[in-house]
Amino acid sequence: MIKLNAQQQAAVKIIDHPLLVLAGAGSGKTHVITEKIAYLVKQGTPARNIAALTFTNKATREMKARVAKLLDSKQSRGIRVSTFHSLGLDILRKEYQILGYKPALTLFDEQDKLTLLRNLIDYSSADYDSDAVEFYNKQFADWKNAFVTPEQAISTATDENHLTALLYQDFNRHLKAYNAVDFDDLILLPVLLFQKSADVLEKWQNKIRYLLVDEYQDTNITQYQLVRLLAGNLGRFTVVGDDDQSIYAWRGAQPENLDQLKRDYSRLKVIKLEQNYRSAGRILKVANQLISNNPHVFEKKLWSNLGFGDPLKVMSHKNDRAEAAQIVAEIIHHKFKHGGSYSDYAILYRGNHQSRLFEGCLRENNVPYFISGSTSFFAYSEIKDILAYLRLFVNQDDDAAFLRIINTPRREIGPSTLEKLSAYANKRQVSLFTACFEIGLTQSLPENAIQRIRRFANWVSNMAENINKNDTFEAINQFIEQINYVDWLIENSKTTAAAESKTKNVYDLIAWLKRIASNEADEEKTLSEIISKVMLMDILERNSEDEAADQVSLMTLHASKGLEFPHVFLIGIEENILPHQSSIESDNVEEERRLAYVGITRAQKSCTLSYCTHRKRYGETIECEPSRFLNELPEEDLEWNNKNQLAAEVIKERGKANLASLKTLLN
């Protein structure tokens, strides 16, 4: 059992006042919440009348597990530990009639919503922009999170967004007609319900006599309304949050809700948790100085008794490829020198696209990794398409690859044709490719359909032969041109930027495969060997996706919140990346500073900050400027390093690390 410090004990025992616990990074906030639940039960509050709200299923599971260790099953029976949205759904399922719904409510996901919006726009006489479906969807979510009803949106609309407000009303009306709600309705509708019916509100206040809220700084306006209504005028609540870790403004989070509590509850008590149980003192000193550049409603300063620790490294690189190569080399070197596990290391970045080069370098060096909170490069549809073509070129009996790309891009080979081809192949127990050339197929398909599938199959045969006999990668580039794949991407992408990103992904893949081929010292690998290696890596990666394996973690700064690692690398610490260009333009650098603060405070023992002087963007090399945040850090706690200035013995040691890694792999 972890002993509570004095501030944590005070936070647990205050139950007769509304309470705000300002919990700094690594200060044991979940421990406080779960201990408080146990304390409330032992003080006589029935478990069934306690609710603890979080934002993620993972946080909910962790909190339930901790409560189970503090209370036996009888004591904890009926306690509600859930996400905000699970509570909202529960309320709606029990009170649907008052809001005019039928039983068995349907919850629309993002795809359902977009489909509904497209239908509304297609069949409307109003002059809606059919290409702005994503914009409308985002605007409706923003309104719901800001507690703006369709009626309010229409009454306050300008000429510019009047049509959008009308579509918002139409969208909600159709949702209700389908007896459906969307994700944001799960908070908005219970608030409207409680405002409409004092009896229903009183019923739920009696059900939830004490409310605990985790990550309170991430609440939006509508969620705050729900908390306030359930907690009542007496303020029977404890909310735990940290304004320095509020990094979700883009989805409606309002760190101002911390300050709003002071105005709404005159009896509010505030307790600060400033002792950090995660990081070395120097890491906290650097983080404190960085975040001190933001204005604060509540001042706090993290401290630790885990020792002061080493200076934070700052590394500069000539370009993004050098950045990836050097940081992977640093990880291999550090693990070789100090031991430990690959899972001790995390590479954090501002945007998902930054993982690409690191994935390639980690794979090339046989370093296992796991991408968290984002899509792996090899999970993108365009990468799957190109790999499927290559798989079919080296193995024409690969039915999965055949089906994936026979109509990508379109070749006028419809599902009915493929269904009949599959039925024939199954009957004959041959591959789809082989079936294309069999005479008996004429009994199953009309002549024009047979001509189309044979044209495709012959093209595959010719391309496979071309790749075998000539320059492999020149042939690969040729086939991409022949099928007009880039035009297909442009045609099927929502924006020009998306098409450019997908095109870049394709050529990044080819460059990576080429490096794999040329990395073989003794002999050049065939395409078949390269593809086999890639597919094996991909299968192993997918099989271990949910396992806590020994892997380097790659994730966005947003996804890293709540996690910790012995050694952290923050990459791309440059102007227009961190802080992000859009945040600079919208004058929201404070949130970007909080994001950098979150990244630094993930580190337990060491933290490395990395930037490039030049970076490739949309095919062009651009000059980069180090982030302003680097200038805000205490110089005496930084150690600047440059790859070109590494001592000869250090380079030699890194070579040993690479050799050791290779030996381990062979063994």
C-alpha cells in the first residue's frame, strides 16, 4: 500500500466542502481518487451513491481495479466508475420518454453521422456546400460541447453561418426521427433533461450523492453543466485536475472550468499536489520553468525526492532523416551501455506523420516498436494497396492480394464478376489468378467480363516478369505510373493535402523497401525476399499490438498523457511543429507550451529534445527554426549535442551497440 503524503491525506478527508485538487504530473491523483472512494464508503456513504467519472475506458478500468484492492465486493457493490459518456448513455436509456424518444436508442458513430449529413445535403433545396461535410460535422460537435442548441445557434447566427445553423437543426431532427443520438448528445441531452425536469434531476442527485471527476481540466462547457447539476448547490464533489496539462482545446476542453468553480462555489477548498513521484528533480525544474511562461489561476511547482538527475539533452540534426537515424542509434547505444528494455524508451511527436522515418529506421535496425494512439504507416490503405500489388507480382496465387487490388484503381470488374470467379475457383480448387485463364470459366462468366479479368491477369504476369528481369525499383515506379495510381489517390482524397500525403506515403514505402534491399552486405535481396520480410514484420506487429511487449513506444504528445517512461525523446522541437503553425496563427501558443510540458514530464530518468535545421515537406527541403520553447528552458540544465561533434570513442561505442543488436537477432 502506498502511503499518502499530507496533501493527499487532506484531499481524501475533506468531504463536507466542494473540493478542487490541483494534481501536478506524476503526483498520484488516481491514488487519491480511489482512496477517497474507500474513505467515503467507510464513513457511511453507500457505494451505490458514489460516482467517479473519467474520460477513457482505460482510465475507468484502472480505477475500478484500484478500488477493488481497497474495498471488498460487498463494500463496493453498486459503485459507479465510468466515463462521462457512459453515464450520459445510462441516463438517456432510463429517461428517454421525457425527451420524446422510444426505447432502444441507437448511437450514431462518425461514419453514420457523415452519411446522414451527405444525404441531407444531397436532398436539400438549400445551397449547402457538398464538400464541407467534415466541416459541418465538426461545427455541430463544437456547438454541442459548448452547450449551444440548434435554436440558440439559429438565433445567434450571422449571415455567414445561418445556413450551417439550419442544417444543424435539420440534422438533429433527423437523428431524433431515427431514434438515434450521437456521441456529443450523450452529455448535451442529459443536461437539457435535468434543466427541463426538476423531478428527474432530484432523482439522479439522490442516486449520486457524491461525485468525483478525474482530469477535470479536460471538461468542456456541457460536461461542466452536467457536473454542476448532479453535484447540486451544496457541491458534493471532488474534482481532480491540472491546468498545466489541459491539451484538448481542439475538442472543446475548457481549463477555465477550474476558475469557474471558484465563482460558482464560494465554499470551495483547493488542495495542491506538488510532490512528483515520477521524475528526477532536474526534469521537473526544466518543466516548471517552461510552464511558468503561461498565465496561471493557481500557482504550483512540482518537486521530487528522486534525486536531481542528469542534464536534458538537446540535439540538432541537418534533416529529418538524420534525426531519425541518430535517435534510433542513441536508443540502441543507451540500451547496450545501461541494459534495460526497449520498453523503457518513448519517442514523442506533435503529429502522426512524424513517426514515418522512425518506423523505417527502427525496422532497419531490428528494434521492436509499438505505435500508440495513431495509425501505423503500414496500416494506411495506400500502403496496403502497393504491398498487395507487390505480393501478387511475387506470388500470383495470393488471393487476398488479388481481391484487394483487382479493382483498385477501377477496372470495371464488378462484385458480381468477382463472386462468380471466386465460386468457380473454389469449385476447381485453384487460385483466382489461375482460374482467370481456364477455359471452363466461360460457362460462368460472359465474354466481356472474361476479357477484363484476363487483361488484368496478363498485365500482372508481364509486370512480374519485368520486375524479375530488369531493375526492380524502376519497374515498380513504372507499374505505379501505368495504373495511374496517383490520379486515383487524387480522385479519392477529400483534399489536395490528403492526396499529397497519400502520394508521399507511397514513395516513402518504395524508398524504404529500396533501403532494405541495399542494406544487405553480401547480396542484393529479391523482391520476393523483401516482401516476405515486410509481411512477417507486419504480422508480428499486429499479433502483438495489444500485448505489453518489449518495444520502443512511438506516440503523439496528446496520446502520451498519463503515461511515463524512463527515457523520453521529444522530436521536431521546431517553430511551426511545436508550437504548431495553426496554434501560432490562432494565438494559442499557451496550449502548445502545455503540450511540451506534458511531454517533458513523461520522463522519469532522462529527456532528450531534438530539432532539425532542415526538413522535407511536400517534396521540398525547407529551413527550420528551433522552437521558442528551447529558449525558455534553463540553460544550466541543458546539454547541447551535435552528431558531427561526437567523439570518436562514442561513435565506436555506438558501433558496438549495433553489432550487439545484430548478434542478439541472429541468436
